[in-house]
Amino acid sequence: MSTGVSPKLSMLEQFAAVAKALSSAHRLDLLELLAQGERSVEGLATAAGLSVANTSQHLQVLRRVGLAVSRKSGPHVLYTLSDDDVLALLASLRRTAERHVAEVDRLVRGYFHEKDALEAVSRDDLMVRMRDGLVTILDVRPPEEYAAGHLPGSINIPLKDLTRRLGELPEGAEVVAYCRGPYCVLAYEAVAALRDRGRTARRMEDGFPEWRAAGLPVESGRPLPG
């Protein structure tokens, strides 16, 4: 009788390797950044606030389990998500944590609801409002992420510039803000700031990567810089 490891256990070991790769907050953050578009190790390090060496180590873990892919471009190594199904995996992880982890519930009821307790605008609802010209779409991500891809007709004003550039948003129109994902604090902060200044503002239910993965229309320009 064979004494080797069963095929089932071998497969579960691979599942466990994927789960282990997700067991770092920094790697989850890098996956969210990769979902915005292809980017170099150096660019990701800057965006994530990590050293290049540390970022490279995290990215190699993600690449080994197939969550990210890389390619050479001159002196740079560029990374991106391997497929949109990685977004579905992250969404499933988020929903499970929301339902079963008390600390997640505390954070949602605390910081996030304090900034915005209103129900977010769904993608379908936003499509209708965009078609009927009822909303102004505000992208609060950094300019390089906006340039790589954004919702059609959206205005890019990074959060740090919002107060100074408030006049660029049409008066009287409802503003719907979005950024990198469902819990991207940039959109929450933008909505709170707009309401403090008397504007009608809400969030989109998730971020640009989920919008794109749903097959909804996007506008794109140049790739993310190295």
C-alpha cells in the first residue's frame, strides 16, 4: 500500500500556500495597488510606503502562488494581478471577515461609518445616473492611477487637493466618489470633506478594479509609471 501523501492533501497544501500568501496586510495592500494597473517594484514601494527590498520580497511571494505575474521592461520588473479572479478571492475574504471577525465589525462601525454611514451607490445605479447626467463622478486616486484607467467622464482630484480644487466640481450636482476598492479611505475622506462643505456626496460601492472586472466601460490612457 502506498505511503505517499494523498492527492487531496497535496492539493490542500497548495491551497494553504495561497492562504499563507494572503496572511500579510502589506501583501493585501500590494494586491489592491496591483489591481489599479501594471506597476514596477519601485512604484509599488513608493505607493505602499515600503522599502524596495521589502516590496520585492512580498511580490515574489505573491508571484510564486500565482496571484501576481511579472515581466521585464528595460531595467524594471513590472507586476500586475494574474487575473480578475484574484479580485473575487479578495472580495470573498473581505465578506467573510466582515461577517465573522469582531474587530472588522468594530472598524466598520467606528471609522468607516463615522465618515459615511449612508448606503453606497451600486454599480448598476451609478450607470443609470451617469447615462442620465445626474451625477459628477470623482476619482480621488493619484493622477498616475487615474491615467492608467478610470470611469468614463470622471474628474480626477486627489484627496490632498480636494479643498483647493473644489471649484472644479459643478455646483448643485450630486458627487459620487470612488478610489481603489471598497475600503479605500480616500473615498470616505473625500465624501466627508464634501459634505462638510455643503455638497451632496456619496461613495461608489467598491473601486475602479471591481468596476472594470464587471465589464463596465472604462477610459484609459498611459500605463502607470515605473
